[in-house]
Amino acid sequence: MGVTRLKRKDRKNKTTSRLEVQFLKLATNLEPGSRSAEKKGNQIAINNAALLKAAAAK
């Protein structure tokens, strides 16, 4: 059996829905929670502590 081609409106709907899903995935906001919270020993925290220490030493 041959591959059936989609009619123009169905092709448009397929593309539109795919792009919509992609847009929604990209547009999700990071909310404060377990996944977006910074870890305690994370590099930014370590760097900030080192900078504070260096500033205090001057």
C-alpha cells in the first residue's frame, strides 16, 4: 500500500501543532522548586564566597 499524502489543511495543522508544542516547551517558566533551586555547594555560591573573602581581606 502506498503512502497517503496529507491534504493541505492537514499538513498545515500538523506543522502548526508541532511548532505550538515546541513554543510551549520553550516558554515554560522556571518556578522555585526542587528542580530549579540552586544546590548548596554549587559553583556560583563558592565563587561568591571567595569574592566576599577577597574583598574582606583588602
